[in-house]
Amino acid sequence: THTPRIGDILQKLAPFLKMYGEYVKNFDNAMELVKTWTERSPQFKLIIQDIQKEKVCGNLTLQHHMLEPVQRIPRYEMLLKDYLRKLPQDSLDWKDAEKSLEIISTAASHSNSAIRKMENLKKLLEIYEMLGEEEDIVNPSNELIKEGQILKLAARNTSAQERHLFL
């Protein structure tokens, strides 16, 4: 009640939020695994249903609980921005809260970057399969920039041939 502050606390804990990037990267795969095993294994499905019925789960599905960490960083960022908007600039917590927001925003960018990298890798795998796995394009340093239809003009007779280009 004497000096209510949260900025200093968040500032100390915010660097740990970068770990959420790893969780976010594997989220789609984890969701797919839960779906697959729920469909394949009646025993697994029953266990999940029993757990979801427990009061502590609040009538929410496993998938809902798995989504919570993905939403956590953007939620912290939004709440901290709102806190700063309502906090007087002469408050003792202003500088710490501002620094915390900076750190949390970096963690949010890190998570978003992890999502984009995984989506890019997934797209490269799809292209690799489309090409009959003849070309080894699946490499963490490779990045899909653009794809689409183009017209290739023949040098001899200027006829156009349609091609699909992956850049």
C-alpha cells in the first residue's frame, strides 16, 4: 500500500519470457500430436476426457490450456501498455514499467519470429515433397521468399511457357 509497483518485478522476470518462443515453435506439432493420439487411442482419449472433467480444469479442453502460454506474452504486453497509459509519468514505477515493456516486447517479437520460422520451414517441407524430394531444400538457412506462376519466354521462337517459381 505504501509504494505499489510492478515494473521492477516484471523487469526481473521478463527475460525468462523468451523461453516461450520454444513452446510457440512446437505448439502446432503438439496440437497435432494430441489430435492424432486422441483419434488413434481410445485409452488416451478417455484419459484426456477424465482429466478435462476435473474441477481444476474449469470445463476447458486440453487444447485450450495448451493455448494459454501462446497468448501469455501478448497479453502481458497489452496489460503493461494499458498500465503505462494509466500510470502518472511522475510515478516511481514509470521507468521500471517502461523498461519491462521494452523487454516483454522483445520477447513477443522473439515468439513471433519463432512462429514465422516454423511456418517457413513447414512450407519448405511441403515444396520438398511436391518436388518429389529430388532437391535438398530443407535447410534451416533456406528461406522461402516468394512463389508463384511466371511465363518463361523461349529464346528461339518467343513462345511463352507457364512455370511455377519458388524463390
